[in-house]
Amino acid sequence: MTRNGASMRRTELLAALPEVSAQPGSADTAQHALRCYFSFRSPYSWLAHRKLGRCLPLLAGAMEWLPFLEPAEGAGPAVRLPDALACAPVTLALASCGPGVRPVDARTTAERGASRWEVPHLVWLAVPEHRRFAFTDAVYRARWVRGEDVCDRGVLAALVTGLALPADLVDAVDDPGIRDCARGLRQRTDADGVFGVPFFVAGQDAYWGMDRMAAFVAHSGYALPESRPGCVTPEF
């Protein structure tokens, strides 16, 4: 990527992210009053993404999705949940989603630190906004269905090209503009008080975890359809 290209991308990305200091009632705050912080590292984030995309696509399309960028290693505490432990309840919860949807045993993929897990999230920032939901789904399926290493640039390049996006989006990991954008995103994360994922925000109210997603949906004002299999479940 050329220097001018990096500068343009930085300008576009920073313009796309609302200011952290936006006050309640401002245009930016009103536009993104509903949002969810997620992480490709979390099977619960995958479950929330799949549930909302399948059952409430209008809400999923209207709300803002933001990656939760963990503090750099040594920069602060990070919540760590062993992937293998996380898989058991998620496998049970996914039983309502239909046949063939099961997360792999995460022990097949080595544990990775925060510095590696930021890689797919930095690439997400470089993906055009209208393609981010599809990219998110592709990364989740690669990680939690096929057990691929989504922190690997080669794997990510295959995913973006599979979506008819340029493979060099993966180079965003080294783009100073993208990293500036990531720093601003961390500021927004701190301002919203995010401490885990999935973390839902509706105006001034926050909801953490799958067991509070129903309250977030109720707050959103979007009706939950009762005719779609797997949509009306106790945990939703």
C-alpha cells in the first residue's frame, strides 16, 4: 500500500468511526444508539452474531458492530477464558440453531495472546463497511466450525478473497492508519465500559453476555419473529 493510499484509508476509517466524545442526543450517538462489541476469540460472540443475523436481520443490519480489542500484552489485565471450557455450553446452546452447527473442540487450536488475536480484528477494520457482516461470519465459521487459525494472514487472505475482496486487505495489520483507528476504538471501548463480549449497548444502557441479549433486543424495539426455527429459545 502506498503512503498516499494509507493516508486516504486512515481518513476514511476515522471518518467512519463516530467520535468517542459524542454526547447523548447527537447525530452520531442517535445513528449508533444500538451496538455490540464482539471478538472472534469468543464463541459466545459467534452465537450472538448468528442469532441476531438469523432471527433479527433488520436489527443486525441497523446496529453497530465493533471489535473488542484486548489490551496489548503487558499493557493491562485481560479476561482469559480457556477456549475448551467455553465450547461445552456453547455446543449445548447451538443445538437450537439446527443440525450441523457445532463448534470444534478448541483444543485443536493453540492458545494465542492478545497481540495475535488483534490481527483478524485489524483486518476487519479495513474491510468495506457493507461487507463487514459477511466477513465476520466467514471468520467465525473458519474459527469455530472448521478450527482454522484465523490469526494467520494466509487464512485471512483466503477468507477475504472468498468474499471477492482484495487479498491485500490483510496488509492493514501493518497500516499506521488502521492502528490509529484501533487506538480510537479502544478509547470508545473504555468509554462504554466494555469488560467482556458480547457486550451490547442501547443508548445509556449496557448488557453483557448472551443471557442479557433478550433484554437488549426488547430495548431495541425490534420484534422477535416466532415462526423461524431456532429463534424463540430460552436463552434468547
